[in-house]
Amino acid sequence: MLSGYFFYSQFCYIMKNRLFFTGILFWFLVLTLQAQPQPFQRGKLSEISCREMQAHKPLFEHKQASAASLAHDNCNLIYAQARWNIDPAVNYISGSVAFGFIPQQAGFDTLYLDLSSALTVDSVIYNGTETAFSQSEAELLQIFFPNVLPSGMPDSVKIYYQGTPPQTGFGSFIQSSHQEVPVIWTLSQPYGASDWWPCKDDLTDKLDSLDVWVTCPAAYRAAGNGILVSEVSDGEITICHWRHRHPIATYLVAVAVTNYEDYTDLVPINGDTVPMLNYVYPENLADAMSLTPMQVPVMQLYDSLFIAYPFANEKYGHAQFGWGGGMEHQTMSFVGGFDFELLAHEMAHQWFGDHVTCGSWEDIWLNEGFATYLSGLCYEHLFDGIWWMPFKTGRIDAVTSQSGGSVWCNDTTDVNRIFNGRLSYAKGAMILHQLRWVIGDEAFFTALRNYLNDPALAGGFARSSNLIDHFEAASGQDLDWYFADWLYGEGFPSYIINWFPADIGLGINVIQTQSDPAIDFFELPLPIRVFFHNGQDTLLTLQHDNNIISGQNFYFPLLYWDIDSIQFDPEKWLITNNNVITSNFEGIEETNTQYTLTLYPNPVGETLYAQADGQNISWVMVFDITGRVVLQMPQVNATQAVLNTAALPPGIYWVQAHAGNNVYRQKFIKQ
């Protein structure tokens, strides 16, 4: 058995409490950043998503025939101990990977792993002796044990291998240079890990624990996951030992080797400190040191809004690599630059993507949509909020620049579809933002904390249905309608909004059209801000749930002639565009004035009587001053309606009574 496995079995996770970043630090950073590059850059998300798509596309083309892991799910890999020899001047890897594993099926006598046929397995050691194996052109490594291994019993095996990993453009194992200094770095998402090490290259099994030793020439250093346990050099070679004691998806295991300089930013959280370790090319050290401190309040913000940074007992960090985008390798994101939004996006993945990982590339939005939205939350809460509206406007404009497309990825063999910046990133982010409007902040953030803390998901994999369950539980609502329209459906709504004088005061008529025929109606609460001539304003919410051709009418007890203008969706909550607002007299419902609605007593205390000159009243509604329905009697069917007003707070109200084909409205005062 492997000593690393015993270490794993005794390890305990350490959780930390959340802390809101302090106002003093926030304002200090705001003032400091005035002299630094602008944090919000239009088009930055498009650049991030395009670069990520470019990075993964050649790898997809290389592995198109094996869009899923060939490794059988007949065992659980629980520990990996890798010892790699890497010289960044030579495109080659050699060494060994030892696995601790637990057979999951009876009759287990063969371990299946993914491994590129470009790499050569030298030997496989089991219980101190060589055991048989088979390596196929189908990139499958089969290890044959001399006996059937008992199900549920931990065991171990060690694989020695070497070779030149296949070249797949920006993909998995890349040799390049910076200022004529060689560098080798890895980027395995989604199926590239098996290009450079034997593994289960899928989204079904996470290693529980990991130790990596990288041996390289003494002029270089290795960056990796977890904690740097030791870095020992004898003048000819350097051996770096990285240790990670959290569950980790295969594609998030990474190394990078070059002549790194390092420094650490400290992140104070709840009386403790999380180190943010930065491995940077020497020629970029000064720029990096001026920009990475901006991520300190970002980690504090994520920690306060969601759960404690999941890997706080180890580290977070950045390792520079030879590509312009970023990759959220667990505990150490690989980045090509140090732009604010890029770093905030990659850090967000540590919660959404690393701690809880999408269980299928169909659900890539659980990674990328969240990371995009969290970078937006930085603009909401930091920099005095000045970049929040531009962020939302930019994302909505991106989503609505084309008519169709769903957030849910319907083709996981097409890298352009998986890493689609408009759908997986921007629309994924904005359906979260829009849902926040639908269910409210308390339910929204409670659901996300519960999702991240769910024992079945934390440190594991999730599907969209798991997230939906938590939103429904926190909100107490059935949200099938929402996700049917916005996750699986396509397109977006546009509105024609006409406001007009009505008997009750203000009437608003709403007509909706859809950009794609996949959805015939988007049911949403619509925010309308009303501005008055006296400079005051109020926000109305229209429960738009009826798509009749003539439009749905809404009535509010606001004096029409006091209103200066209205604004639709002033805070950019909704995914919508091409909207029209008009103000005219179309859509007014005429009230038959032959009869009078009589209310008494008025002012009223506990009981209000309503009569319509002997007409049979079918139903009655009571509105407050904001137009909200506070009392309903849907089945009166009498000439007199008796309303219990005892629970109404003192104020001005309107009664709307329906009698025959007529609608009557009258004001009353509750004492």
C-alpha cells in the first residue's frame, strides 16, 4: 500500500468562517486603483471565452473520436502520487504515477485508464512486482492483476511511462518560451489530461488526494496544485513537491515549469490569512505585483457572499503561462496576463467549477456562467459600483445579438458550442442574475450557499437539476417554468409597453414578442419605474403571465397627470432587448358611468361594504397605493360585497368591482 494513501485516510478538512471585507481596505484599494488600469474593459468576457475556446478546440479535434473517457467506472481512484521529470527545453515527460484505488465491482481484475498512445508505458508495479498491461491505439491502458481484487478494499498500483505528448495546438502539454527562456505548461480541459499522464479522463471520479514531485534543471521551478511542501536544489536539478488534500477533477491537475519568480499577497479572512501565491515570469514581475493585490477584496467578497474559500487551508495563486487567457487549475489558476476581470473570473471557478464541478459538459454553464456572473458581482460590490451597469448592459447586448441558442449545451462534441461566449458564459450569467430578480436576494444566495455545502455535491460533481433543486427549496417555488424557458429554451422576449390614463389612475398595456419560435411566451415579473413631475419616483412590478394578442393590462392607483415618464427595467434585471415604450390613450377600458360604486363606511375600520346600484357583483379586488393587490374576493355573486379590512394598514386604497360587463373603481381610506 502507498504511504500517501495512509496520509490521505488520516486527513481532516478544515473549514473557515466567512468574513466581509472591511470598508477601510475597500476604500484604500479604490483610491490606489485610480492610478492603475481600468478594471472593467468592454469586450473582456468575449476575449476570455474566445481564448478558452481556442485553447480547447485543437484538443477536441484531436480526440473527437473519444468524447468520453474509455476508462471503465469499475473503481474509485482516491489518491495519486506523481513523480515527473520535466525539462522545459525538451518536449518530453518521464516518470511514474502511483494510484490508490478502491474496486467498486465484484470480480475486479482489470484497471482501465486513459493514456495517449504517443506515450510509452515501461512497466506496471503491483505489490512490488511487475504485472501485465496492455496499451492500445484507442488510448486505453489496461492493467491486469494476478488475482481478483475484493470489492471495497483499498489497493495501489504504480505505472512507469515516458514520451512526447501529442501536439494539439493550445492543448494539454505545451512547450513554448518567454524572452527566449523555455517553459512547459499543461492545460487539460476537457479531455487532455491523458495526453500527458495516465488517468480517468472524465467527469465521474475525483481524486481525493494528490502528491506531485517535479524534477527539473536547477535553473527552473515548478508550479502546481496545493501546498509547496519542499523545493530542494543541488545545483544541477531542483525537486519541487506539491501536496493537495482536497478532491480534484482530473482536468484540474496541472504543472508548469520555467524560471519563475514568486511573491505572495495575503488575504485576511475572519481573523486568519489565506496566502495568494504568484509564480510570474521575471520580465513581468513588476506589472504582476501592481495588479494581483486587486484580487484580495475579490476573494473576501466571494468568501462573504457564498462559503469560505474551499481550499483556505492550502492556498490560492496564479502561475503565468504562455497563452493569453486563463485556466482555473485548482488552487493555482494559470493566466496569460493579470487583467482584473480575467483573474476574478478564474478565482470564481474555485467555488463554481473546482469545489463543485459540472458533471457533464452539457452543464458547462455551471462553471462558466457562474464565473462570469461572479466577476460581475465584483463590479456590483467593488469600485463603488460604477462598472456594474456597464457589465450588465454588455452581457445583455451579447446575449441578444442573436435570436436563438440555449444555455444548456446540446452538442458536447463541438468545442465552439461548449465554450460559446454568448451562451455558456454571458447568457449563463444573466439567467442567474434574472433569477435573482425573480426569487429575491435572500433565496438566491441561500440556494447557492446550500448548493456549495451540499454533502452530495461539495468536492464532487453536479448537474443542472441539482442546482435547480436548491433554488426551489430556498425560494419555496416551483421553478420548472423558469428553467424550461431560460436554461433549455432559446431566445428572449421583446416588449411594447404603452402607458395611459385609466379610471383607477395609471394603466399599462404590455405586449410581448419572442426572438425564437422555440418559446411562445416568457413569463416574468417586469420592473417599471415611474417618474413624477415633482422629482419623486416609484418602482412597480408587473406580473406578466398572459400573452393575449391585445396585450395584458395592469392598473395602478397613481394619478396619471402627475406622471412625467416611465422606464422599463431600469436596473437591467431582464434578458431582453428591442423594447418600445409609448404613451397614448390606446387600451383604455371604458367604465359604464350609469352606475355608481358605493363604499361605506368611508373612512373604514374593520368592515367595508360595496354596492353597485343593485348590480350583481361577481368579484372584487383591493389595491394599495403602489398598485399591489392586497385583498381579493373572486366569487361574490351578490349585490353587496362585504370586505374584511381589519388587517389592512392605515392608508389610501382603491376597490375594483366587476359587475356584469362593467368595471367600477372607487377610493377609500382605511383608518
